[in-house]
Amino acid sequence: MPIFRYLFVTMIFGVAAHVAAPVHAAPRIKDIVDIENVRSNQLVGYGLVVGLAGTGDRIRNAPFTEETLQAMLERMGVNIRGSEMRTQNVAAVSVVATLPPFARNGSQIDVQVAAIGDATSLQGGTLLITPLRALDGEIYAVAQGPVALSGFQARGAAGSISRGVSTSARIAGGAIVEREVPFRFNSARSVKLALKNPDFTTARRIAQAVNREVPGAAEVLDPSTVEITQLASADGSIVDLISRVENLPVTVDQPARIVINESSGTVVMGADVRVSTVAIAQGGLTISISETPQVSQPAPFGRGESVVVPRTEISIDDGQGRSLGVLDGGASLRSLVSGLNAFGVSPRDLITILQALKIAGALQAEIEVQ
């Protein structure tokens, strides 16, 4: 069995074994839902990275870098208007960060830095103080510090080598939160749970699990939303209620779906995929041509020249000996994969077979092609 086919079958069997795991391995509510108003906020800023060893922006090619540098120096009392700058140790960069929910003043968050101009590397640079703004235009954090690259670039007179991206860097804990997002979560009397994968059955199971723990607290609003209400007779706040129910196990239901990536030959099938009784024949014509040229030399002290004599070997596999195979109706994921593997089906052939089964109406699953 080819290695790729073996890995594919192993992966599918691993998925099937996982699906057949006992109930106590079911995911928790906190792993399959998002809680209303518990969300991050995106921040963005524009700044300068200095201290580069000649790998920064070319000032004449990046006028915005020159203007930003002049404005920064003027704020520090240095006037360079009218002078010609030729430095390549400065790079204009975009700075992005994610403000976690309920982040407090003084908290540190990571930032990502990326070159905007024609800088070739940010290695060894330091980001100067940069305000980070949200969509409302307010400043929520300030970033500064030395950048750390995951890639590098080295260049000589006759060659160069690079690994990763040298124009993108990260600063761990490089921004300090200066402004909080105002929200009093503890004063709420109800909160909505948004399912990451909307499903009627899963939403109902979440509500049932919550109501077993706190009777009458949960209600299903739609396949993607379950509302939890703090009852008047209950003790504690909504935070206490969520902490009681977020670790409850819930068995997640999902529709029968097959995801296909034709460019890479990847096939992922859900556990509930079923096929009706169907006959399958798979085979094709394969022609292999190999060239093994040989050298013909004259006898010792003889006349003549050494020449290359071509040798060609051709083999043909027309798929003879392969016959129709039958998959029983209602076949499970395990039996489906085992049956197709017995036919000698490769992942790319499997894609064609699955699409043909869908057209024939024998496949009870949705096919999603990426």
C-alpha cells in the first residue's frame, strides 16, 4: 500500500475512532459556543522601526517614511526641514494587535509589525512609541519595543538565502493597555450563547444540559443561539451561573458532510456519511516509459568511437482483473473507507468516486469543494 494511501486511511480510521469515543469525552459547552459580549477588539497603528542595518526604506522611494521621520524629530525639537536624508536604517510599519475581552489598564498585549515600504528586513530594529486605535478612532493601547523575527535573510555578492518572512515581526507584550472597553457584564440578568457551528440538535442538547444543572435557566432561540437567564430565586450573579454551566459536557451533532480539496487531493468525511447499495468499478489505462541509455565502446586498440545507445522500456496497465465492487446500503464511514481501500482507490480517485456517488443519488451527505 502506498505511504500516502496508508496515511489517508489511518487518518480516517482515527477520525472514526474519535467519533466512537465514550460520552465522557464529549466537548464542554465553553468549547463549542461564544458568549455574548465576551469578545476581542482589533487595534491598528502606524509607526517607525529604527536601528536597521541598511535594510530599511529607501527614503526617496517611500516619501511617507520621510514625512513621518521629520514629524517625529520635530516633536523632539529637531528641525530637519529642507535637508536631504539618505538613511536606510528606518522603516515605516503597520502595527496590529488584539485587545482581549475585559483587558484592564496596564495589561500587556502582543503586537504584530509589518513593513509598509520597500524595507528588506526588520531584523535588529526597535519600534518607536506607536498609538493603537480601534474602529471608533480612540487610542486603546501604546506599543514600543525591540522586534523579534521568525525569518532571516542573508545576501552576498553572488547569492542570497532567506527563510521565513523578514519584513514581518512580533513584539511579545509590546503594547500596554491605556483605555478599557466599558461594559458591566456582572450586572446583566441574561446572556446569549452563540454556537460556533449552528445546529438545532446541538442547541437543544445545550439547553437540556443547562436546565438539568439549573432548572428553567436556558431556552433555545434558534439553531445558533441559546439564552441563559439568571432566575430571581437563584443565588449569585450571571457570572456565577456561567461558571456553573460552562464545563457541562455536550455531545455535538453535525450534518453529514464531505470536504474535498481537489488541488491537494485531501478528503475529510464526517462520521454520519452513508451510502446506499451501489456497485463501483475503478480503473484506467496507465502507460509507463523509462529510458536507460547505454554506452557502446569499441574493443581495446580498435577503431571506432564510443556512442550512446538508447534503451526504452514501455509497460502498460489497462486495469484488467479489476471488477465491480458492491457497497451495502447504509454503509458507515469505517466500512465505506475499508471498501474503497480494498478496490485500490487513491485519494484523488476517491474524489471522483464520491462526486459520482453524489450524482447517482447514492451518497447521503453534502459535498463541499474547496
